Amino acid sequence: MEIATPYPEGSVNAYILLGHPITLVDTGIRRPSGVMSIRCALQEEELSLQDIEQIIVTHMHVDHSGGVAEIQREVDVPVFVHERARPFLEGGIETFQRMEAYFQTFFSACQASGVSRRKRTYQEERWKRIHYLSDGDVLSAGEAAYQVLYVPGHSQTDICLFDKRTGDAFVGDHLLRDISANAFIEPPAPNEVARPKPLIQYRSSMERTEKLPIQRVYPGHGEPYVGHMDVIHKRFAEQEKRCHDIVKVLEQGEMSVFQLSQALFPKLEGEAIFLGLSEVQGHLDLMLERNWVEEHQVDEKMWYALK
């Protein structure tokens, strides 16, 4: 089913897997209209919310996980999510404040303080009966056994569900055919010092899923499709082009992440500037790993130059 969202990518998908246990994969946004879309889809199958036996969340972005609490207010149903979601669900306001403080530090290092804004307010995630998943777990859903694959990159909580028998894969935003999912910068996990390098993670995750005998992909946005390897090869090619675009800009001299983002995405403004910063920083991480560029820090501001 498609659930409308207020975000630029438009609608988001949720899936009902029929058979025991009846399973809802993703829940849409944190709005009554999102849950109403799920009700309507269930009614078409002569089912109701009370018939759902479990929820699986592909990742902790609000357009995919936002409806969990609303559904659980009506139905005592367990929810399955990757273990990396634990700080979001159990850390409370302290985790929220730690994350927001990190983003301000990141904006400063990018030289985007006062330009890139995050309009976030704390909202407690009141989920119940949470079951945390790990890579390699097997989860029964809709008369099938799905292997849980941890595929970080788009977020630090992304999973895919893969049915070895049919080749069906529910991928969340890991493999979108029609749009390229952002590899978002995120803060270090609790008790970790270094932030994740999401684009490098994303590439490793795609290399892993490329090897799977996937037959049909059920994505978080857009229509189901066949041909996951074509999508992966396209994403790799796009990333190579982006690296070369950054090289061309850096031929003018050293720059900050924000300056590079402005050169590549001059129309971004407001909260959308963060998308450009994530895109550039992710590719710089890759270029640093390849020894294409060098970085140095001056007064907590990061600068990048060609080697």
C-alpha cells in the first residue's frame, strides 16, 4: 500500500504479508491519516488492525516507523527492529540532546553554522513489546521465513528481509529504483568516538545484496521491481561521477564541505542543506579512503584539498 507523506519523495510503502503470522512491514508517518491508509488496505483483505500479529520496521526514519505507537495504542502487537535502534527507543531526551549537539558540531566543522538548520523537537517513542534484530536472524512472517540482513548506509538501522525460497526481498530504502537514497551523516553510537561513514557502509551493503539471488524487490518508495543488480550498478556509477565532480571543484583550491555543497547543489536551502552536506561528506570519506584528497583542521573547521 502507498501512504501519503509531506516529504519530497512523496508516498511511502507499507506491506501486509498475509498468512501466519500476519505481518505489517513499515507503518508510514506519525499521523492519523497514515494509520487510516493501513486500515483501508486491511479492509480490502477483510482484515482489521486487530488481525496484525507483528510489525517489522525496516529502519528508523519517521516515514517508515512513525505509525508504530499509533497502531500499538489500539493493538497489543510486537514490533521488530534492528538493534541499532535501541538508543532511539530507550535513550530518551538524553539521546536526542546528544544527537542534536553532534549535528551542531558537524555543521560547524562544515562551516555551515547558521545556514543549515534542523527543526527538531523531542518526541518520545512510546513503543511496546520491542524485539531487537541482528544480522543473520530468521524471522517468520506471512507463511515465509525471512533472513534479516543488516545493510547500513542510508541509516544506521537499515535491514532487508530476504526469502531464500522465493527470492523476494523487502528492502526499505536500501535499494530504490526510481530515486537515489541519501547516505545520511549520523552521530557516533553511544560509547563510540568516531561517526559512521555512511556512503562507505552503503557501498559495502550494496556489494553484499548484489550477490544475493533476489528475484523481486519490494522497496520503501516506488513500485516493486525486478533487476536489483542493475539498480546497484547505476548507484555505483552515480557515486563515481559524484567523486569526479568534487575533484573538478577542488581543482580551484581547498574548500569546506559547505563550499563544496554550494558548488554542487546551489539551490538547496534551509533544512535541505543537510542533504547536500551529507552527500558531500560521504563522498569525501570515500575519496579519503582512496587517497584522492587530504583533510586538515583549523579551529575545528575541516578543509579538503586534492592530493
